[in-house]
Amino acid sequence: MDIVRQIQASYDGLSRTQKRIADYLIANADEACFLSLKAFAQRVDATEVTVINFTHRIGLDGFTELKKELRGHVRSLLSPSDKLRRAFQLSEGMTVQPNDCIENEMQILRDTFRGIRQEDLFRAVSMLEGSPKIYVVGYDSSVPVAQFMLIRLRYLGLDAEPLSFGDYSHMMLELSRCDPKALFVLISFPIHFPMMKALATVARQKGLSLLAIVSEGTSEAAEVADLALRCDTSDVVFYNSITSAISLVNLLCTLFASRHQAKLLDVRNAVQATAQAMDQALGRPQGLEPGREVCESVPLPM
């Protein structure tokens, strides 16, 4: 049930103070979802304990879950431009403190990993393991996440290639000739992006494997993917934070590395030998460590 409807359903059984909290939440969900417990308690003129008791009264585990539900409610109502406009309206007369941003970043990490099952993490790693070719696709704010994933996958010795909606002909060429066992990783934060949905649909029609990394809410890419991992991307001002998605990608690659230590050593040795040959061809002075910069990018076996 939507959090606002949940509050309204419990309203008649609330105390006077709890009704004041409920009234504030219903009218100001887009502001309340970014407040700390202390700031929220001050805003509704109640103690922190009273606020926590209120969350239990409406069937939640605590203030953290209340904020998560509120963020989901707000995201379901506002478009990206609406949310950004509303955020700047809220900032008038308010100062966003560093601790507010830090708390939000830490909270979205906690919420993301609480919502992902360990078996799904290992399933995602297995999808990476079983693919001779991995295509990574991002759009808008998810592009940096896609680029980071490409760097990690390549350092792990995997054949990974980016696909960009800005180079449509290349995307269509690769989609038409790719290995039937190829994996498409779709990283999509703008949850309603027709091109991502179309790509996912065509890839599915071709029988290709799909791993989706998406924000919370309904995502067309997630609907047709073999596995969808959802990230909390809420931000104090902007429409999306990439913190949790970057952390998730790093975790997946770390799990992969821990299961392929011998392969990592082979990759590192091969890169070092190639870098040394390149250094010699460039006539680098003796006494320097050949290829050190390149090799340090490749993780050591654990």
C-alpha cells in the first residue's frame, strides 16, 4: 500500500500528536523524505521517540523505513524536472548541510543492499562468468556507472564493450551479429526511457541474456530482464545519485575476482609482459619499473 494511504488508513486511531505528524507527512512528503530524525522531530514539534512510535503505529519498522517509503511515494508522483524544481523551491530559506547529504548517501547504500538478496548477487556474478561477450549500456546519469563497470570488467580479463544510444548504427550492428550467449547489462535510472525498453525487448526476442541495474520503481528494462538489481538512487537535490549503483557494480566485480584468483594472476602477468614490451619499444630509461602504471590497474589475487 502507498505510504500516504497507509497513514490515512491509520489516522482515526492516532493520538493528537501522532495526527499532527501524519498531517505534516501527507502535506510535505517530498520534504520529509530527506530530513534526519532530529530535524523531522523539530519540524513536527515532537520528540524523536514519539516519531519512532508513530512509525510503529502505522505498521513500519522505524524512521528509516518511513523515509524509504516516502521517497518511493515522491518518485512515483514527480517527473525529473518536477523533482528538481521542487528541490530548489524547498532550498529557498533552507541550507543543505553536508551532514544531510552524507546521511542520504549512507542511507541509500543501506537501503539498496537490504533490498538485494545474496543469491541474486551470486546469480549476477554467474551471468558474468558464463558470457563470452558483455555489452554494457547506460543512459544519462547511468552512463558513468556503465563506464565504471567497463573498467572493472576489463581489468578482470572479461571481453566487455560499451553500447551507446548516441551511436545507434553501431548498437544495431552489434545487436545483429552478437554471440547468442552474449550478456547485455542495462543500467537505467530514468525508469521510463523508450530506447532502453526497445533495446531490452529486441535483445529478449533474440534470446540474449539480460542483467538490469535499475532504480527503484517500475522499469521497462527490469520487466524483461533475466535478473534485475534495484538501487536506491534518491538524492537531496538532484533526481538521481549514482552512489549505490557504483557500489553495487564494485561488489559484483569483487565477488567475481574472489572466485577467479588464478585467472586474475594470468591477466596481470600477461598485461605486465605486454607493458614491458611496449616500454622497451619506447626506449624507456633503465631502472624504471616497466609497465607499473598499467599493472597496478589490474587487481592482485586474494
